[in-house]
Amino acid sequence: MTQHRSTELRDETGVRAPANRTLETLDDIPREIADRRLHAEFGEHISPQKSEAIRDRPDRIEGSAEFQEAAKRAGIGGTGDVLGWSTDIESPAHVLRQDMAKEIATLIHEDLHRMTDPITRAEITSTDSGSRLYEGITEMYTEKAVKGLHGHKPGECYADSMRHAERVEQFVGDAELRRYFFKHELPENIGRAIDQLRRDQT
Ligand SMILES: [Zn+2]
């Protein structure tokens, strides 16, 4: 068997060298895995500015007392079954300390919220059913990014909303939905599809 030095391997496989970031605390490990998985799945839709914003203000992984305290300060009540929450790209998300697979999945879910185009996010969450759909799309994307992650149990969050999201994705197309989610492209097409699916259901 031929042995390779990592530099040679990189040349042969075309795998890019990891970004020059240092790991300083244990929490940087799940954050780094989440970051790499997010970029492996959605990199072409994520602008360098968004990547930098998230890396400059890394998400906080907090024990339950600290997590609840932060939620209370932000005016978020009833964190009983909440694993994480986020507000915008500029602000770190708050993620409940759990086993590492769940931390990684929650970091990815919250970073997807942070990276959603703000107009898309405002548009889709303007109704209750839209808000549920938005959570379903976010969780569907989380599942794509954590696929094969050791210890991950799929389908534990937002199962109904995810099924709805999958119908929307089939209807409008995977690439089209990603463009809407990250860049607010094709809003008319996506809006029409969501309305159409809603009419078909009632
Ligand atoms: Zn969410």
C-alpha cells in the first residue's frame, strides 16, 4: 500500500486544507465540526462575509442554568424543551450543553438560522404556518449536514414540519429552495409553491 504525506494527499484528492483556525477550548471542537459540515453541504450558498460573521462571534454552549438565564434576559420564555436559540447573524446563538452529537446538530440548526437571508426569514415567519415551515426547512437542512455523524439520531425534532418542508422542496426543487433560504432568490416561485401546497391540503 502506498503511503502519502498529507500535502501529497491533498494534491491528489483536491481536498482543501482546513482553514487556519486554532482550537482553544473543548467547545471549539463541536463548533469546528458544525462549521465544516455546514460548509461541506451548503458552502456554495454561504458568502465569505457570513462565514466570517459566524466565526467571529461563535455560538455559546451553555449549561442549563446559564442557558435559561440568557433566554430570560432575551425575553424567551418556556425553554423546557428548547435545545438552542438564535436571533441574527451578528449575535452568537445559545446552545444547551448536551452530548456532542446533539450539540453539533443544534449548532448547525442555529447557524442555519443565523445564515438565512434576513428578508427570507422575515417573509416566511410572518405567519404561524410559515414559521413552522421555516423550522421544518432548517431542520431538514440540519439533517443533510449531520448525515452519518456518529451518535446522531435523526428525526428527533420538528418531524411534522420536516415532512411539510420535504414536500415544498420536491415541489420547487432542492437548488431553488436553497437559493431562497440563503439569498432570497426566486421569492415569487417559492411563495406560489407554498400557497399552492397549502390550498391542496385544505
Ligand atoms: Zn429553529
